[in-house]
Amino acid sequence: MAGASDKHPWWGPARVPFLFLTPACMSLAVAWSWWQLRLQGLQMDGVQAALCVLGALMAHVGVNALNEYADFKSGLDQRTRKTPFSGGSGTLPARPDLAPIALNMGVSGLSLTALIGLYFLWQEPGRMLSLAPLGVLGLMLVVAYTPWVTRQPWLCLIAPGLGFGPLMALGTEIVLTGQASWTGLMLSVLPFALTNNLLLLNQYPDVEPDRSVGRRTLPMLWGRAGCVPLLAAQYGVAYGVLLLGLALGWWPMGTGLAVLTMPMALTAWQKAKAHADDMAELLPALGLNVGVALATPALAALGMVLSHG
């Protein structure tokens, strides 16, 4: 048991390596809000920004832990072939005694996110109509993700992007600047499309196990090779909107630093196209795809901040 606890600690269901996606996406949301406030000669509230990031991070912990708990209870965890990018953490099959902790972790993460949202509404009741629907939709997506969303192929495709894109971005913008903007919505297309691709490609190794527990994903319906054009389309949407916004002056030119990941995205797509049904050869594509999802919004945020100079 000592060896199992060393290899699979109690926090395993949080899937810590996957949590880096939250600060990557939130860095762009915070940087965009900061940029807008700067143009108005205003200062950003650092405490509120930190609470926005914490709330998003706790929501991510919540969905990870609840997903691990549900997959353990359904038997899916015992059937998946683990990769560094898919198949769960393997914590609960190795340590079933942690199942109640995983459930409590999930509920606690969501509860803390909800409390932070209520705090923002208590501070600014006038934002109720704009902020509350985003928060409620986000919590609904988290709670419904494993039992329901994963059985609706198209919703399963876009649900991750909705959470890490428009919901996080617009919620942060409302809290920090007082209102959402259509340019902020367009900017959120970047993490929206790339996070969708992150989960889409990570579903490739799990097609057969997912089918065995009643999930319905696009790689099941279209086949892995059939989803490769969708992967390319979402990359195209992400970088296309970024370049369009730069050309039309929607956001500072430094945001274009994000295009540095385009070669990585192209290579990921090429490898996915060449090895869609060969899981061993597909692993480099999964790794590159993760790198694109993490680095692109972070580089856009960095470039936006550097534009200040």
C-alpha cells in the first residue's frame, strides 16, 4: 500500500498536470481585461484577478475529480489504455479507498467556485444579469459533463472550449472591467477552438472503452481519420480569428506572438492525419496538441502585456 500511495497520492484525481490549461487560458482573459482598463487610464484590481483565476482553477479541479470518480464507478478507468494525455490518472483503480476523497474534492472545487462567484455578485449586484448566467452555465457543464455531455457528440466537442473560452473569458472581463465586449468574445475563440481540439484528439485512444460505457463522441461516429479534418478546421478557426483581429485592430499587435505555435499545430495535424488509427505513433501528435493549447493563449497574453511598452 505504501508503494501505491507514493505512486498514486490522494490528490491524483485532480489530474494536476492537466490543470496548467486553466492559468494558460486565464492569462489571456486577465491580460485582455488589463489592456482595456489601461486604455481607460484605470488600474486592475489584483485581488479580483487572482480570485477569478482561483475560481476557474477550482472548477477545473472539480470537473477532473468528478470525472475520475464517475469513470471509476462505471468501470471505464479499468478499461482505458493510459497515455500521458488520456485515459485518466489511474489513481482510483490503484487506490479504491480514495474514491470518497475524489468525490469530496469534486464537490468542494465546485462549491468554492460558486462561493467566489457569489462574492463577486455581492460586491457588484448590478452585474447579476450579465455574470450569473455565465456562472450557472459553467457549473451546469461541469456537473453534467460525465453523465450527460459525453453522450451528446457535438456538445461533447464544444463543451470544453465553452468552459475554457467564452465562459472564463467573458466572466473575467465582466468582473474586472464591468462589462463584456464583443472583441473579448472574439478573442475567446482562440482558447475555445484549441481546447476543443485538445479534448477531441485525446478521445482517440479511448474510443473503444468510451463506447463500452455508453459515451458517444465524434471519433466513434466518424472514425478517428474522419475527425482529422475537424481538427484542421478548428486550428484554422483559432488562427484565422487571431489574424483577422490583428488586421482589424481589435487587440494589440503583440497578441500576434501567438502565431509562433502555428508550426506546432500544423505538425500535430499532419501526424494525426498520418497515424489516426495507430495509437503508438499518434502519441507525438497528442503531445504537440497539448503544447498548442497551452502555449497559444499564454503567448497571446504575453504579447498583449509586452505591447504596453
